[in-house]
Amino acid sequence: MTVSNLHPEHLADLRTSGLADEAIRVHEIKGLKMAKSERPEPIFIANRVEQEFDLIFYGGQFWYYNEGCYRPAEMEIREFLQTVLGKDFSSHFVKEVFYVLESRCFKKAIASDPGFINLRNGVYDWINAKLYPHSEMPDKRFIYQLPVSFNPKAKTPRIEKFLSEVVRPEDKKALLQFVGYCLIPTTRFEKAMMLLGEGANGKSTLIKILISLLGKDNVSTLSLHDLSHRFRLADLVGKLLNVFPDLPYRRLQDTANFKGLVSGDPITAERKYQRPFTFENFARLVFSTNKLPPTLDVSPAFFRRWLLIEFPNSFYGKDRDPGLLSRLTTREELEGFLLMAIEGLNSLYEAEEFTESQDMKDLRTEYERTSNPVNAFLEEQCQVDADAEIENAELFTAFRRYMFKEKLPSIGRNDFYKELKKIVPSLVEVRDSSRRYRGIKVIS
């Protein structure tokens, strides 16, 4: 008698006789058919998949448990189905199986406890400074794991030296606080980071160190401009970090998703040919650029979300070290860098905010000023006065002079008037023998 002719009730005896497990698995599935149909039923196949994989459904996709965390599972499930279904495998049938699985796995929530860091050698409780084996934390359904082990004796002399050479001492604390912020799934502090400076100054090297610490599987690479595209947002699901080096100098048209992602607001995303889904982002956003991109959003809500860190030194010629990155990303260095990041995380939570230097605050103020030249002009050159009047042309000429003097990007006449009325809604436009504004005067 062949395996394919066996009745399912004899399978237990067959197992004990040592018959190949895969053959039995195929027969189990072939035997689970409705009486009037030769096709396996999706619900029975879904049962078999759940026996094979510990599954959850989150962010519009399946994840399966493997060595301490849940990992994307669609390809693994498809390969498994192809093996066990053979000629019965089809895209339509797989879709039906996935539908059954989704309804079952959707309720298994993801644990996003920011008090724990999932590492290669266990789960670290950074608040109580205790390392647990993965087996002791079954209720923590992590969908990330850092490729680094916790080693309380680790040192990182090379990374420490590198940081001292590329950023100002007063900026280093905020930088390490942000690295620590990237270790846990939270957006509590509502900040993104921009690394600034002309080329060959260490920005890209720092980003690569960050990727090595957090792991490539836990990092996405969307540009600041990509965040407005719904099909790209799905790439952020389950990531600890999103990085994009060398942003182009191109105006930001829409910053709504940026602000929502930084703050952890529910975001709707979509994968092609699939249903839209909503997720809560915990990927921290890091970008680098030579020059801050202009933006149409000049609201305080946009600017307050930025930590701006300048890399003031350049390394050319004999000062450039092509082998530096490999020495900065050894196991020992990364284990030591993890300790520095945990220290930064503790510092961040103790302070309840990032420790920004005056240089960082000045950079943000300057970004806001150059992004909204009309507001800068009004603050520095004008005064609101209900009785004052000034001709439109005279006011615009004063604005153009200010732009030229301060080397700020100018804007057209109509855009100037439009922004002016938005900032000072009490202005009254008078039209008689001349066109003028009542309620403002130039004081300088």
C-alpha cells in the first residue's frame, strides 16, 4: 500500500515506523478534503500552516517566530504551501488560505514595550539593567532583533574617537540620546534627526554605523520626499530606523505624513494589489544633507520635530581613512556602542527631552527663518500698528532689500502678499488713489 492510498487514521502507526515525515505531511493534506471535492479546503490547509509556523499578522503582512523574534513570513508560507500542495497550488487558492490565516492571526497583538531591547543574546530590560533569555519572554512579540549582543564589559574606543572628531562636544549628548532612542519601539519624544555639513565630514559613516548596530533588516531607506507616497510608507512597518543620506535640495511639498510618523500617529499605507492598512510607526527618521531642503510648511509643528546636528569638520587627502568603517563596525566596537546608546537612552528618559546645545537650537531657528522669509522680515523689520499705513509697493521693496541683505531666498510679489495676510490677519488692504496696507509699518 502506498502513502497516497492510506486512510488518515493509519498515519500515527506510519509515523512510528519511520516513514519520511514529508510524505506523511503531504498525505495529511491530501486526505483533508470535502467529500464531494478533490480540492483541499483552505481552512484545513490553514490549520496545517499554523502547525508549522507560529504566526502573527501585523502591518498588512504575516510574521513568523524564528530565533527570538517574528520575521516577515509570506515567502516562507508560500514555499511551504507549494511543497505540500503540489499540483493543487495556485495563486487563487493561496489567497484563500491567507484570508483564513489573517482572520485568525489578526488578534495576536504586537508587544511594543519600550522597556525592553531585543538583542542577539537575549532581551535586555534597560530600566532595571537585567538580561533575560528569549525563552523567558514569550509574551513579548518582537518584530525586530538587533544583531548585537549585550556585553557589560564591552568598550568602543574607535567609535568614541570618531564621534569626538566629527561632532562638537556639546552636540554629542543629544546624538547619543537619539541613538538610544532608536533601540526601542516608541515615538514618545517626537523627534527626527538631520545631519548637516558639506561632504567628507563623517555623516555617511555615522549612518552606516547606525545601520550596523540596528541591523539592515530593521532599517528602511525612504527619502524625506518619499514619505508622501502611500505605497512607500509600507516599507516602514516593523523598522526601528529609516535613513536616507544626501537628501536632494528640493522643496518639500507635503509634510503631513512626516509629522504623523515622527509623532506615532496612525498612518494608512498600502502595498500594491493589496488592501490599505493602518499602522503606528516606530521607525525613527534620520537624514543627512549638505543644505536643508526648502519647505512649504512653515508651521512651528514642522520645525519643532527636528534635531539638527552639524558635522563641522571635513576630511580630505591624508586625513581621509578608507578603512575606517570596517574598524568601527567590529563586534567589539558595536557591543561597546550599544552600551553608549543605552546610556544615552537613560539620559533621555531622565531629562524627559533631548539635551539640545545652543548650536542645535540656532540651526533650527535659522532653518525656520530661511524657510519663511516673510515671517523673518516681519519680526526683524516691521511692527504691527493699527493706525499705520504703507503702500504695497513700498512694503514689498523693503522686503526685497531685506532679502538681499540677509542673503535669503526671495519670493514673488503675489506670494509675499499672500503670506503677509496669513501671518498678520488683522491687516486691512486699502484701495483708493493708491493700494496700501493699514496696520503695519517698517521700522528699520
